[in-house]
Amino acid sequence: MPPVLHRQAEAHRHGWSGRALPSEVRNEGLSLRDRLAEALERAAEVEHLLADPATTRDATRLAELGREHRRLEQIVSLARQLERTENELADVRGLVSVDDPELADEAKREVVRLEADVPRLEQALKPLLSPRDPLDDRPAIVELRAGTGGDEAALFAADLYRMYTRYIERRGWRWELLSLAEGTLGGVREAIFKVNGDAYGSLRWESGVHRVQRVPATESQGRIHTSAATVAVLPEAEEVDVKIEDKDLRIDVFRSSGPGGQSVNTTDSAVRITHLPTGLVVSQQDQKSQLQNKLKAMEVLRARLLDLRVSEQEAARARERRTQVGTGDRSAKVRTYNFPQGRVTDHRIGLTVHDIQTVMNGGIEQFIDALQLADAEERLDG
């Protein structure tokens, strides 16, 4: 607020103190305000729990509360900004009708600015206040596979792999490669990697079929080809999430092989695990020992089983919901990368970005933010 208005507002504060904002401001997003009040109450509770010596003695509980505290800190910060803005708005509205024309005009301009700030801050709060999936704070396991399109699909999968790892590094997360099957010409047939940190809540929106339209490097006629790659993002599963019985597993060991079937290991260190009740199969050969490969394969299997269970629950909920962000069907096309036109379009929300190079260099925040906001609005309305 400009200094002159601030001083005048202080002089008029006694006429506005404790008074509710006008109805057009007060009635916007009652559900949002209720959730905000609950979140602020919970933030104070978490602060108290973190200071409790009993919490510091429980590493698991401490980690859970620490993750919740980091998320709630964002809400508290935005809530303070919102409160300051609304207080200033109430004060400045009291100056619009003063006798000083110059001061009244300045107050009117300030009211316009502050009235725009209120919905902007509420919009920023929506994704933070929507009902949260308890898995959102988990690390993520990302499975990336070349789809239709031969070598060009594998090259596109390699581009997506680079795009995601750059985005992950920009976010300050650490990632670990679990499995990589390379194709020809520098392409990637399959890549599976784990992203540490609270990554699942953001990366989950990348699941689906990604389509590329461009002239392949191998195309001599200059024709545009369409290829695809599939992305599956799974929440890391803890042992308590999914109980796996030994009798439900078939474990086969075999020799690791490199590109083209070339043997790279003379011992049976590669592992293939089949979960008999579901038919899920996980192979792992990138680690140095059979034990390491088994542990990594079990990690991926647990994540896939948890994802299967969650998907079944979401499908049941989806039948009862009137609208959705996309269909939730991983066979659906979620995004198209059109290189000749330099644009990327997310079909679930109709968002198009005309800066494909920034996107391919890891700049996918605008898509993720928009998808999170669309989901938050749906949850709040539901």
C-alpha cells in the first residue's frame, strides 16, 4: 500500500476494525475458507507435535510430521499474505469516499489492485487445500517405454527421459536409475527410475501416452511422423502397504545381457520375479549382484501392486464422480509434442505451450501446476 494511503487508512481503521468484508469478497470460496481454517489449526498442532520429545524418539513419525510441516508452511505463508491483503483492502475502501479528490482517486486504484490480489492468492491456495492423497508425499517410481513408431519412438522416449531428469534436478530431488534398456541410434526402449522426495504428488500427472509429431532424423523425404511413448508413475510402496507372500512369487535367475543380446555377465545375476496372483512380471539385471537385482525388482513389484490397488479404488470412485481431470485411463493420449509448430498440448485440460524447447529441457511445471489446480478445483467442488 502506498505510504499516504497507509497513513490515512490507519486514521480510519477504528471505523473498519472487526467489520466483515463486503459480501462480494466474503462470499467467495466459503469451502476454501473452511479448509484454510482447518489447515491453520492443523499447522499449529503439527508445530506442537514436532516440539514433543516423544516425537523425536520416533523416526518414522518425525519424518511424517516433517513432510506435513513443510506442506503446511506454504499454506501458512499464503494465508498470512491473504489476511494482510484483505485487511489493506478493507482499510483502503474506507478512503474511497474521503473529501480529498486526489487521495480518493489513489484509493480507488489501490482497491482495484488489492481486489485482484485476493482471488490470485485464493487460487494459489486451492491445490494446497484440496483433499490430499496420502501417497502424494511418497517418492515415485517412473516407468518410461517406447511405444508405436520403431526407432523414432525410442528416440522420443530418450527425449522424455532427459526431460524428466532435468525437471527432477530443477526441483532439487534425487533420482536413481533402476533399469535401462537402450535402443539403436541413442534411443531408449525402457527406463525405470526412482525419484526420492515428495515426488509422486507432482509426477503422477505424467502417467499416460505421450505423442510426438516431427520429422525423424532417419526420414529422407522430410515427412512428419507420429510416434508415442508411455509413462507410468507409481508411488513407492512400503512393506506395510502391500503384503507379498513368498508362495505367491516365482523367482527365476538368468544371465544379464547387453544391447542386442550380448552377454555381459557370466553368472546368473539377473532376476525375474512373477507375482502369480496378478501375473505381474518384473525383471532386473542392472545391478552387480543377484541379491541387489532381487531387492530392486521387489521394490518395483511392490510399487506396481500398490498402484494396481489404488487404480482399482480410483476406478470405483470415478464411476461415482460427475467430472474428472481426463479419464484416468493410461491408454488415453495425455500430451502431444509438435516439433514443426513448436508447441506442446496437454489434452486433459486443453493447455498449449508454444515453447517446446523449454518443455523438453525440463520446463514442465506449467503443465503440472495446471493439472494440480484442475484436480484441486474438482475436489473442492465435490
